[in-house]
Amino acid sequence: MKRISPAALSPAILLSLTLAAITFAITYDNGSYDLPSRNTLAIAVWWAVIVGVALRVFSTESVTKATLAFAGVLAALCAWTFASVFWAPSAENAFNEFNRVSLFLGVFVLVTIAIKREALGRWCDGLALAVTAITIVSLISRLFPGSFPDQGLSANLHSVAARLSFPTGYWNGLAVFVALGIPLLLRIAVNDKRILVPALAVAPIPAIVSVVVLASSRGGILTVAVCLVVFFALTENRWRAAIALFCATLGSIGAVASLLVRNALVNGPLGTDLVERQGHTAALLVVLACLGAGTLFAASRLAAARMRYKLRPWLGWSVVALVVLAVVAGAVASHPVRQVHAFQRSPATLVPISSNNFASAHLINGRGSGRWQFWGSAIDEWEHHPVLGGGAGSFEEWWLAHRSFYYAIKNSHSLYIESLAELGVIGLLLTLGLAIGGISVGVRRSLRSSGEEKVTFAALTAVFAGYSVAAGVDWMWELTAVTVFGLVALALLSTNAASSRSLHVAEAGEQQPARYRRFGLSATGLIAVWLLICAQAIPLLAQLRLNDSHAAYDKGALADSFRAALDARNLQPWASSPYLQLAQVSEREQRLREAQSWIGKAIKRDSSDWANWYEAARIEVKLGDARKAEKSLQRAVSLNRRSPLFSEFDRKTTLVPASIVP
């Protein structure tokens, strides 16, 4: 790669810092999981595309055939998701999923046209900085309680309150996100010829491992393993990378050991004086472990510069063989058959792990936490809708109606299986094509490159491979920050931003499109992007007004609540949730016939939502129609199997109105 001149140093650093700040903001906002966050982000992304192209700040100089292929796959997935609005049980949920995919398409397009020639390394540095910053913030939130506002997780999920999840809101999502930064940090350690910068790149890795352990995330460990295997398989200067990893591993052992001996800090209960004292001591030890890892690597670089003996290839292969033998021996010793059986068992049949030693015990057991059942239920949905699938966003309602044990989930914990369930074989092929195609392009570009470029492509391929595997075993697709990270890596892999020669789809000398044709393409693109922005804005504004309605309802300001819900209905008339809110407000105001009309319209738009039928039953009881109320309640029970809400329901007794959470 071309060496950056001193004159270009400041803009390069500014680019990395800007990208780091944007990535940090997306991740800090609860992973941008909620609809208002991700739709706002999508609008900003697509507006950035419009403004950048209009001002000619962005260009297609880095676009390749691979870039167009991946953009085409994402666009096809976006179109197919939108088409499912017409057969999904909830048009509202399907439309929201369409907006999710259009956000990811926008991110891919924006990165592709924003990156400039030979700026690939600066983008990688920015992502590594963002991971480091999130790691520091996450650790501070646990080691120094009260440093950041409470995110409410402890109040909602007592059983997992001790698992570190701030700031993404999901422990596995946090662990996967920070794990994706490890190959990018190793890239700096391998590529940079100085002493201090590589040492600073190695130093955060023990902190990242500490976050994974505090999150008690097996998905995070799996992601680390995949990233390291892919990176070492494709990179150059493996000895330097191995030494960097060895130093980071020693630091990680020290950091993790300092945490595990402080049981209250790791396993809770949190919020005590003991946890605060243990956190302060552990913080010092973790910092020392990070500094020790960086210092050791710096010393090894100095020693290597003075060493005349050149390491032989056979020595490296011997080390690899020993590592493989150790891994195989460990796998055999773990009784893999027993672990598979444990993975397949329902959580309802297992003894819960003691909270006194949850973190370490959870990391080494083979329980699937219900994933086997989630995946089986998703496949059942596909078997019932083998051609088109059940429709985007339909798995949550399918699971509630068919679940084998009580557990509230929204996603099947696998992008590929859920795509099959909701979007049929076409959806599966599109998502698998994106993952397999991205890894293939990364491997090919790594093998065809050399020097610093090879290391950079190896790191990006490792990031995307780690993301693709994590998305296959958890709901990383829905956690916006993690998927944005993975798609940025894919976009960087597919461009020619690091290449000294142009791989642009329109080579020099090739005939350019006629002016009227360019104008037509530009106009069509502008209209398409504008429609995507409108598609994001409609549910966003509707959700904000619906939130206003819920807030006013809780305060007893029913007139304000009704007006806000009516605004949400007017903005998104195909959605069920505004009608449900209108029904609840009308019911509370004792306008029962009006409430019955509203809930009927909600059911018409989503007859698979148990909450709509339950609200209908409540209203019908108040109207004195016991027979109709019983049928509505039975329908609600059938759509929300094994719910504690209906555990004492007796069909022979009189239905008593009860409150329901919207």
C-alpha cells in the first residue's frame, strides 16, 4: 500500500476518527436496535448518498463487479421482503423488515461510493478505534457502577442482569461486536513498522476478551475463534501475528483471572458496595494486563529487529500442528456427543445454572438456550409455507402460537433459517449468497494480494466471516450495529480502494453512456432513493406518535393519547398497532362500541396477533357478549401458547377483564 505522506496525515486521521465516532454512536444507541433509531439512521444514510452524489463528493471510482453483485443481492432481498407485505400475516411487521433491509442496502451503497482510492487502511483503523472505545465504555459501566445511565435491562430480565450488555442492550451482540475488532487490531500490529502503534493495537485485546467473559457469551467466543482462524489462514507475516496474539493471550489470561476471582463483580448481585470495591480493583488489574500485553509485544518487536536468525517454515507448521492437536484433544475430552445432546434439549427440561458461578459455567456448557427448538419451529413455519415463506417478520407470531416451552422471542436466532421460514427458498438463497459470496471474494482477494494489502484483506475477510457465522447462530442481523459492522467490511472487501490499478467497472477508453441516458439513470436513482426515505419516515413518525400516545395514556391524558394514536393511524393505516391503541383508549373512556370497531380493524390487519384478540375479549365482556368474548379469548390463547397469562384460564368460568400491556 502507498505510504501516507506527512501532508496527508491529518486528513487520514480525521477520516479514521470520523468513522470511529459514527460507528460508536450507532453502537452506543442500544445497538440502534429500536425502530426509531434504525429508521432515523436509514434516513441519514440515504440523504448522505443524495447529498454526496449531488455535490460530487462521492464517486464510483472504487466500484467493481463484485460491488455491483453484492448490491444486487441486497436490492433483491429488499424487493422480496417488500413483496412479502402482500402475504405476511402482519403488513406492519413485513414493512418494518423491508425498511431494515433497505437500511443495510443504504449502508453498503454509501460505503462503496464514499471510500476513496487507497483509503482502505484508514477505514479499518476507524472501525478498530470504535471497537476499542465501545470496549472501554462497556468495561467502565461494570467496573465503575453508576458511570452511565441504567438501560433498564436489570428491571426487565432479572435472570441475565449480571451479564454485561451495555451499551448494545444484548450481551451476545456486545461480545460479537467487540470480537470483530480483534482481526483489525492484529492488522495494525502486523502492518505498522513502528513500535508504539503496534503495541497500542495489541493492548485493547485483553479488555475485549474481558468484555466477552463478563457477557458470558459463547457466541462471542465462537466469533473470536472464526476471526482468528480466517485471519491466520490468509494473512502474511504470520509469525508477527502469532507473537502479537501470544502477547495478547497472556494479557487476556491475566485480565480474565483478575475478574473471575471477584465473584460478585462477575455474577452479581450487582449494585452492592462489594461489587463497587471489586470493580475498582479489577479495573486497575485489567489496565495493567493491557499495558503488559502491549509492552511485551513492543519488546518482542525490538528483539526481533536485532535477531539475525530467520525462523524456518517447518517450525511454523509444527506450531500449527500442535495447536490443531490441542484443539482436537480438547474437543474429544469435552464429550462432543454429550454436548450435542445437551444443545438439543429444551431449556424447560434442564436445571438452571447457579447464579453464583453463572459466567464461567455457562461458557463451558453445551446448552443451546432453546436454539434447537427455535430453529425447529422456524423450519416448521417454512414447511407450512414452502413456496413463499410465512412473510417477513412473521416468526415471532408463529413461535408464540406453536412454541414447545414458554420463552418470549422475536427472532429464530439464525439469519439463514429465519430467512427460509419467512421468505422461503428465495430468501435463504439471497442471504446465503451474500455470506458465501462475501467470504469467497475476501479469500480470493487475500490470496491474490501481497504485503500490507494481503494483511488488510485477511482482516476484513475475518471480520465478515465472523459476522456471517454469528448471524447464523444468533439474531445479529436484527442488531443494527453488528450488521452495519459486517456490511462495512463486505463493502470494503468488494471495492478496489486498496488497489494501485483501477478495477472500475467502466475502464478507461470505454464508451460512456449518452447524456440523456445518464440523466435518466440519475433521475430514476433519485426517485428510488427518495421513495426509500419516505418509506423509512412513515413508520418512524407513526411510532413516535404511538409512543406519545402510550405516554399520555399512562398519565391519564386520554384525549391526548387518542389524538396521538389517531395520527399514527393516519400515517400508517395498514398497521395494526395504532388501531389496538385506539381501542384501548376508547375502552378506558367507556366508549365500548367505538372500541369494538377499532379492535375489529386491528384484527383485520393482523389476525395472528394474540393481543388483538385478547383486547377484543375484554371489550366484549364489558358489552355483555360472553359467548363472543369466550371465542375471542380462546383465539388469543391459541396464538400465545404456554403463556403464564393464560395458565389459570378455565373455559367453564366467567371471563374476568384483566389489564393487557400493548
